[in-house]
Amino acid sequence: MKRLLSLILFLLPFSVLAQEPSFDQYFTDATLRLDYVFCGNSAEQSIYLQSMTRTGDWAGRRKHLAEPLLKGNGQIRVLEPRTGKVLYANSFSTLFQEWQATPEADEVNRAFENCFQVPFPKAPVEIEISLTDIHNIPCAMLTHTVRPDDILIRQQQDNGNQCKELAWGGSLEGAIDIVILSEGYTSSQKRKFFSDAARARDALFAHEPFASRKGEFTIRAVFAPSQESGPSQPGKGEWNNTAVGSHFDTFYSDRYLTTSSMQKVYDAIGNVPFEHVIILVNTPVYGGGGIYNSVTIMGSDHSTFRPVLVHEFGHAFGGLADEYAYDSEGNDCIYPADTEPWEPNITTLVYFESKWADLLPEGTPVPTPVDPIERQQDVRRIWSSLGPEAKASLNLKLGVYEGAGYQMQGVYRPVQECRMRINECEEFCPVCVRAINAMIDYYTK
Ligand SMILES: [Zn+2]
């Protein structure tokens, strides 16, 4: 028996034995919330620690602790000080980095709040947080020590916000925990919020692969009352007093609904265990956004609520890129030609083998010519008149189609139409489905 065990240990990949830290050895069943400020301009960036909070039970992964599934545009790592061993790591993207690509970032330095959760350490640890540039090269880093007995680690207080469970995926250890937070709902609109949150859950679970795997998700809705109804609309001169300060016109783009008050968001949901946040904003106006491992934010009452919510959650949960392109100048520097993007559903062909090359039917030309029907504007207009076969062909026929990631040239997508490309197409493409499934497995297996 002993010999068999040692043989098994020998056969296990060395990396598994060497790298995979045990949760219980290093962490206690609690959460350390770390608040940072990312600041800079289009040319430089720096990171500052603002505060630390101990919150409730740890809802995140207890396996695959040291390796993020995707690289993201930044990473946070917990290190053992003596050995430098990685005890926990996660990746993310940020609103700050999106802002760095705007013209305003050439003119002024600005600061953005960011909050992260890591498991609460049993002994002093080093936290290393870094941002990477569009070439996937680290461009800012902060390392600091956290001592678990530090008296200035704030204790999360009861915020009084009501929580309702909308879906149950099992224990915190096994399930993927999502919280849906109210924004722009007054006290008298509490019932509407819980009803809207249930619609959000239903929208998510109506789409594959979430439909098949809904038993692995726990969804809780948290009601944080706002003083006024609806988000701010600066373009119309309307500023409202709301729970987490959301507003349209982010970066002067009228449809871009976000909040820069991430600390308010984390304060509002601090009594609830979670891994992903959906901020549901009480408005009929079209708008929303999704940032990988940061936040999904979504207006509640527009007719496109269901597909857009799922699209944005595709960004925030699955790390999926937009598969659409703009026929205009000025977007040519987001995915440079010499760098393979980390997002699983687009490629610059620098390292296509790491993407969906294994799924491509033999003999598929690269790049793949699009069907005559496929011209972005046209296909959106005529989508509802297409038959199921034509729709399926556009959604399922794998290739390497040029035009994705906001760029008409040099960035390629897996299919002609996908949930990550146009609102009219309900379904994710096979590559996006595989990527989401891989992420669900990463959390739960
Ligand atoms: Zn796709």
C-alpha cells in the first residue's frame, strides 16, 4: 500500500505537488478585503493601498489556489514571505485601464477605486498586486505585508441590507457565489428590485452553458436602498443620490453606465459571501458594462435586458472579449499585432494554437471568408427574418473571421455571430461556451 502510494505520488505531475498550496494550511475561513487606488494617466500608472477589512466566510476557490485560469489585465497574489511561494492568485481587469485608453488620460491624472478579496491568512503574508499593459507586460506593481493580527484591519459591520437567496448551488466551497446588488431603487421599490433580480437570474440561466450548469451557482440579491430612483444621467444634467453612485456617460460615452465607487459597492454587499457582483441599476435606459473579475453593471428595464446582461456577464465571469469591431479610427491600439490577447474568444494569430485551433474543421482557411450575408449592420437588421439554419450557421460555423475586439483588422473571432458580438444573436458561440464551461470547472472542480 505504501509502495503504491509512493508510486502514485511519483506519477503525479511535479507541479501539482510543488505548487498547489493547501487552503487550510495557510488560510482561515474568512475573507480579507483589500482596497486599492489605481492612478495615473495614459503613459504611467501606480497602485496604492487604501484600507483592509475582514469580512465573513470565504466564498472563493479552495483549489487551484495559485494559478488564475486567465491572465487578465492585472493579478493579485498572496505570497509566503520566507519562500516566495504563491499561496493564492487571481486575475482581473479594471475600469482604470479602460480609462487609460481614452483621450482624457492624455490630459490629466486620475484615480480609481478597486476592491479585491483574498482568503484571510493565518500568518503574515506578502500581497503583490500588478497591472499589465497591452503587450501583457507588467507596468505597475505594489507589494505589501499583511499581518493577520494587524489592529487596523477593519471588521465588517452589519450594514442592515436585506438579502434574499435566488438560487442555491450548494456550500460556499463548491458553488459559484454571485451577488446581485440594488442600485437606484428607493425603499418603496424594494419589491421591484427583488423581482428584477429574479429576472436577471432567469436571463442568465436561460443561456447555455449557464442553463445546463445552474445547479453550480448560488445567487443572492442584496437590497441597498437609494435616496433617489434611477442612476445619474450627467448628459441630461441629472445627478441622483443613489446607493453606489452609478451614472451614464462614463468616459463621456452616453451609454456607458458604471460606478467608480467600488468601496461603496463592497460596503453594501459586505455581509454576504460572494465571488462575482452584478449591480442591477433601476433604469429603462440602455446601458451597462462588464469587467473581468471586477463587476457586471446593468440597467434593469430596457427591452434588451436579457441578452445584454448575459453579454456583460460573459466579460465579467468568463473573461470574454467583445467580438465586434468598429468601422472607425482610433481603436487600433487595444490589441497590438505582436501580442496574443489573453481573452479566450479572440486571436491576433500570434499564438492561435492556444485558442480554438483544435476545434477548427480541417481545411478551414485562415482567415476565413465571411458569408455574403455577414455584414455587421445588415445582419443585425435582418436577423429576425433569418431561418434557424442560417442563424445556426452564423453562430456555429467555426473559422477565423477577421474583425473583433473593436478592430476591423488584425483581430479575429471564432464565428460570424455570437452573444459577444451582436444583441440579436442570443447564443454564445462554441468557443465562448467552452471558455465559460472551463471557468465553471475552474471554480467548482
Ligand atoms: Zn463567441
